Amino acid sequence: MISEKVIRNLRSNLIKQCSQHICDIPVTIEKEMFGEVPCYWVKTAQTTTDQVIFYLHGGSNVMGSIKSHKNVVTRIAHQVGIQALFVEFSLAPEYPFPKGFQDILQVYKELLNKYSSKDIIVMGDSAGGQQGLALLLKLKDERVSLPMAYVGLSPAVDITSGTLKDNIERIKGQDPIIADIDEIISLLKLYYTHHSPSNPLISPFYGDLTGLPPMLIQVSTTEALVFQCEDFVDKAKASGVNVTLEKYEGELHTWQFYNPNTLSSQKSFKNIASFIQKHIRPIFST
């Protein structure tokens, strides 16, 4: 069993990893409570407030915060030219599934009181990418307006033990982050507890993908999740979804987070901006 001390260390280490690479872009971060869920508006001199990047952070649903992710979210918002709303949803083990997901769903629905869904992009890295896809499935099921598009940075689309074990074996030691299947499953179980990991709101791969908005998924060729992302994209395409898969050579899982200053990260951000501008409506349209 993973102790409270280990969880605290994981959370603090994630913040330290982020602080190693300074972001020199002037940014304004404003906190706003959506009910009981703390959220943060991330804005730079180049971001419009007419549209929103609805950002969901990674961290296996047990870690991650505005402190750990502000650098990468700032760079993405600045490159895209759209403000981001960073959702600091509840984390396991204090709040296992479905609490964090319910936070996300609540915030999105409240955001629709201020913005049209045509002006919202859902984006997330790793577990945040997982949460974003689960959100799309739930919105479709409840017939709530879907966002204009989705962007996933190394999204964890299938966290069942069989799939993860297969992915780790097939990557043959090239992924130093997703490497120990026992440790990973122990961490993930803190989130899904007694629920089945094949629940589509936990592993979106198992959901009905028909009718979902355009997607961009970025993944590294040397991370374990590349295989499940490829399978997800194949299923999405077969379901009629307009989805683009970009594979980057030799990078870490969510490399944009670990060092947003590299040429590969900059290429990632540029391609995200191009994808979003292609799918979101012009600011001055009616």
C-alpha cells in the first residue's frame, strides 16, 4: 500500500521537476472558484478572453496542480493565443473516483453559462487527457454541448492492467517513467479503487466514440502509451471521428511538461496552435 508520505513526496517532486525550467513569458494567473472547485485563469499578453482552453492536468489522478503545470500551460496558452482555465480537480487517495471527474464535469457545465461550447477546447496531459476524453463521453451521454475540439498530450486512454503490462513489455525498456507495472497499478488503484478500470469514464478507450469532436493526440515513439494511443486513434477513426495522431521521436512521456523549452516541445505547441485555429471559430464571427 502506498503511504501518505509517498504521496506527499510524489506531489512535491512533480512541482520541483516543473521549476527546473523557467518560463520567461509574463503571465497572469487568477483564481476563480467554480462551486467548491478551485480553477485558475492563465493569461498572457497574446491570449484572447473570448475563447477558452479547458485544461486538465496529468499526474495519475493523485498529483498535479497549478504549481506543477503553470509553465507548460502558460506556454500553450501563449502559443495558441487563447486563455486557459486550469481545473484543480480533487485527487486520490483523499478523493477517489468519481469525485475528481465530477469536479471536472461540474466546472465544464458552469463554464457553459459564460462561454459557448463553440469557443471551448478541452485539453489534457496523461491522466488529464484521460479525464478530458471521459468528459466528452459523459457530455455526449447527457446531451450537453460538446467542445469544438480535444487535444491530448500522451493521454492515458486505457489503464487496465493487461493493456499497461502489454504496453510496457512492447516498449522494451525505452520508457523510464511508465516502467514498473506493479508500482503503476498500485498508484492507479488509489484512483479507481473498487471500480472497474475498464469503465469508459476511467479508460475512455472502452467508450462509444461516435459523435465526438475533432481530436489531436501527441505521443512519443519511445513511451509505453504509444501503443494504446495508436489503438485508440484507429478506433476513433473507425467511429467516424476526425482525429490526428502525431508521433514524436525519442521523447519522454509528456515531454512538453518536463521541458517545455526544447525544440520538440516548441514544435508540439506550434502544431497544437495550428490544430486549434483550424477547428475553433474565428473570434469575430457571429
